[in-house]
Amino acid sequence: MSVLRAAPLGCGAYLPERVVENAAFAQRLDTSDEWIVARTGIRRRHFAAEGELTSDLAIAAARRALADAGIEGSAVDAIILATSTPDHTFPSTATKVQHALGAGGFAFDIQAVCAGFVFALATADALIRGGQARTVLVIGAETFSRILDWEDRGTCVLFGDGAGALVLTATFGDGGPQDRGVLATCLHSEGAHRDILHVDGGPSSTQTTGKLRMMGREVFKHAVHKLAEVAEETMAKADVRPEDIDWVVPHQANIRIIESTAKRAGVAMEKVIVTVEDHGNTSAASIPLALSRAVGDGRIRRGDLLLMEAIGGGLAWGGAILRW
């Protein structure tokens, strides 16, 4: 039976020019390069320049993804931008990207914090399978440096800025796990734990942007359990096993979370794409940034089976199985 699938055409990424090493934090906070690396695996991150907006990062990554796909912006009929750091309260940052690329159709933002790219991917898949769009540009872009408390060593050393993009287009498959494209997605949220990772501001509550607040140990505990669980759930939905997975492309938050999740999911670390050392936690941008690096250096090849999983504030978490 012929089944409509959302298949990848190309991907791209963009990182701001400014690179900040761990040593920069050690000069003004009670921390060190050794402390940060041991607990997170992060050595450096990129921060947007003054006046460089989330839309600027998203547009740059999108243009590279379109070039990789071999299409023009006019061929895109939907743009979904995952971000928790939009340029403005409204209009959506996605519409700025749409205008810059000369794309038609429609564009909107989606907000699921670090799980945003997986939520956007699942939405794009549904739009394509439902016939609402044929070619969809999915973007994760963040400027988390704008919402950090620079006196809080438990959070400000963790995050970075960046953007990644993926072009998906409608194609037909046989309906089995050997098809190219998105094979399965699973999404979850649990508002009871919203306080362990949140921003303490907003238009309705404080009329300010606010700063990021996190209870690190609680987030770690939930992340390892929920990510391993959703990885198993998504593989079962796609009718694949851990040994079938060629690459895991996880949210890049913390190397210990990545290692623990891989172990619980039954996937060897040799199959896990890790970029947290160079990017830090770029929230919704972390999966497409890691994906673009691994595609660019030849590790991920056509036909490879990928497992993506992420968790963020909300709590919101999800997984996706995609054959490249």
C-alpha cells in the first residue's frame, strides 16, 4: 500500500561568530573549566552579536538548508520555526523568515522549549501526510543568551545560541520501516513540573522578558527517565529495534543525560551524535545543529535510520524516527 511520507531533502545550520570558552565564566563566577566540563561536557558555546536576532540565525540556517536541498525559497509552502526566544511577542518570527526567503504558503512559530524541534518535525509530518503542505521548512533557532542570569552559575554556563533547519517534502513509500522519511513521532507534556525549568517573566504575568530558572537535579532526573521511555515508545511505533538504529541525534543539553539515555535505550554511544562540547544547550536548535554537522561530515548517509529525542520546559518531550 502506498503511503505518503515526509522525506528529508536537505539540512543546514548557523552559529554566531562569537565563541565563548568556559574560561570566560571562571573569571567572574565561582566556577572553572574543569567543573563545567565534568558536569556537562560543555567546553564552549556561541553567542549572538549585539543586534543579531533569532530571525537572523534562522534565516542563515534556512538558506543553507535550501541550498543543500537544491531548491529556492519559493518552493517552500510552509515554515515551522521552533523557538522560545522569538524576536517579538508577535508577529511570529517565522513570518520574518518567510519574507526573507521569498516563500509562499504559511509560516508560524511553535514553542516547546528544548523539545521544540521534535514538536515542529511532528507537525510538519502531519501537515504533509494530511495534504496541507508539500514542502515544509522546519527550523530550530534560539538566542538563549538574551534570557540568562549571568550571576547564576548553574544556568548561564549551559546555554548557547544557534539555528538549524531541515527541508521535508512529500514522497510516497510502501508503509514499512524501510521507507525514507519520518516513520514515527511521539509527543508528551506534563504541566505539573513546569516550575523546575521556566522563565520568570512574560507579557501577561510580569510584562517583562524574564530570566531562565532551573532546578538542575530535578530536570536531570526527569530527562533521563522520560527520554529513554519516549525513545522506546517511538521505536516501537516505527516497528524498529535499538539494533536497527544507525544514529541517535539527541537534544544536546548535558553529556551525562545523553550517555544515560543511550544506555537505557540500548544504543551504544558510538552511534550517538554529540555536539554539546562545542555548542552548549541551544534548546530547539540543538538537534538540527547536530544533524547538520553529522550529515556534513559524512557520518549520516542516505538510508540511515535516525532516532531523535528531546525534553524541555513544560515539561515537554518527544521522539522521532526518520530514515535519511
